[in-house]
Amino acid sequence: MPLVSLEDVLSAQKVLAGVVRKTPLEECRPLSGLVGGPAFLKCENLQYAGSFKPRGAYLRLVRLTPAERANGVVAASAGNHAQGVALAARLVGTHATVFMPVGASLPKVAATRGYGATVELVGNDLSEAMAAAVAFSEARNAVYIHPFDHPDVVAGQGTVGLEILEQCPDVGTVVVAAGGGGLVAGVATVLAAERPSARLVAVQAAGAAAVPLSLAAGHPVSLADLRTMADGIAVGRPGDLPLAHIQAQVDEVRTVSEEQISRALLFCLERAKMVVEPAGAAALAAVLADPTAFEPPVVVVLSGGNIDPLLLLRVIEHGMASAGRYLDLTVRFEDRPGMLAGLLGVLARERANVLDIAHVRHDAALRMGDVEVSLTVETDGPDHSHRAKSALRAAGYSVE
């Protein structure tokens, strides 16, 4: 299978000039401190439609013949590719029909419709939506726009790599999230030709890690089950063309847990002041989990920022819990006046903020005359939590 070439990506860059943004490369000082050298965030979350996807989608659509455009195009996506295709279709003057899983993010569905596409909600996951899109394509003679397994799509995504080298010519390591592999394949094309000394690390969610299995097997392998909140990289099978690029040009593939993704999202909000979706934070999660493993200057691609506000709320809470910022306590003590006030006073002196409290007197497990109080406390981290528990014990409270 012929790989996409640097010339293909350079040609794509000319076509995309004035159509997509050259997204900023922002230095992230907190991350630089962790990796021991310059570290930057490539902010594709600030791209039109909120992710890198319009790059490949527009290139694919603009190269269709007038007859192909007349019949419209069809795509399948959990959200970002949907918006990329919908936007590209509007720009080139054709109509897009997009199949999305029934559980797709409502803001992503609304945004896709907002760009003028017809959205069909079909199936429980992306594979079922893709099957429906292919069937629609065959029935209506509409061109199916694959989210990652096409040379034009890979070449379009590769323009991210060209921008990285323009903005950070001496880059040592580039870290990119991978679902089907279109973005990492495009970036790999550029680095292999223009900066072969730089390491390229692909990152997958541990609950949707088809690439490591596919590399071990020597061909794309399909996963039977996907379990990750990172819907943008929840792909059960990598593309044939992207996998060929990964085999030839990617130095390492890492996986990250849901907890690590949550912490990365929290880091983006608190330290980098960036709103990023779970898939967009996966690459950062890998660096935060093992910062000294990445040779600086490090460039981390934030691939998308389309996050449902309700998911963002849950992720913030989960990320804070994973980072040790929430402390759950159960305290038993004698039920007499002043004991609860004393408990809260200890926490106040330790500057631990009580978020929730439950006061139980009637429980068969309690001794006569005792009370049990369950609290959720906000702290600065594990050390602060340890100090708060120690202070309670020193004050005579039984803490679990």
C-alpha cells in the first residue's frame, strides 16, 4: 500500500490556505517544568468546528468531481468528523448526510445540523453508524467520506505536522492521540521526511486501544468492546492506510486510563486555560503520566475541544477525585452538643472545604449514644488530605 508523501501534504497545505486556521502553538510552562524543557500545546481545539477534522474533510470534498458533489456526501462520526464534513460540504456547495450513534453528544449533533448537514442517529457505536452510512452511500450513490482511511484525509491532517515544524523547528517529541489513525499518520508523514530525529508518540485510550493489537498482529484488528469517555478516539479498528504509516513511521504507542484523561482535562482547565474534550486531552494525559519519558522540546497536540458541558462537569469532578482533591470521610463520635461543631472547626482550621455532609443517628451498626457523620471535603491534594485526617485524629475523632 503506497503511503502518503510529503509532497501530498504540501499540496494539501496549498489547498487549505485560507480555509482552515493555522492554529497557535502555545508554550505551557507548567508542562515544561514537568518534562524538564520547553513544552508546547498545538491548539487544534481552536480550529474551525472545534477540531483538526476540517483539514482532511475539506481536502477530500474539494477534490470530488462536480458529478460526485451533485449527489451529496455521506459520513459517519461520533461528532468531530461529522462537524468537519458538514462544514466542508457547506464550503464546497454540496449536501452532507451524517450518521451518528444514538448516544452521540447532543452539542455535537446540534453543531453538525447547524452547519447544514442532515443527521441520522443510528446504532449504539461508531461501527454501527459507519455500516449505516455505507449502506446509504450505496443506495443513494453518494460518496462516503471516510473519517481516516483515505489518502486525502491523511494528507489534510498532515498539515498539522507542517505547522508544528514551522512553529517549533527543533521539536524533539510530538505526541498525538490516535483513534482510527488519520491524524497521527499525517503528522508521521511530515516528521519522517522533514524531522526524522524527532520522536513521534501515538496515544490511545486504554479502553479503545486497537492499534497495539493491530501492530502485534501485523494487520488491523477489530475490538469487540469499547469503553472510554473519549468518543473522538473510540474507534474499534484502525484504518489500513493509517496503520501502515504507524508501522513505518511512529516510534511508540502508549495507552492512557480514564483517570489519566480526567486529570489531563483538569490540567488543561486549571493550568493551560484550555477547554478540551477527552480525546483532545489523551496525548497530554500520556505526558503527564510519565513526563520524563518525552525528550524536549515536546509538542502535544490538543486535537479537539468539542465537549458536552454535562460531561465536562462530570469529568471535572472525576478528575479532582483522581487527583486527590476530594476526600471522603466517615467520622464516629459521641452524640453530645458541640461535637459536630468541633469536627467542622478542625476542618476549618486546616482550610479543608466541606462540600457535603450527612448526619446519621439511627443505624444498628452504631453504639448507643454515638453518631456517624459522612463528609466530602475539598482539599489541595493528597498531602492536604493527609494533614486534615491527622488533625481530626489528634482531636480525638475516629476517622475512616
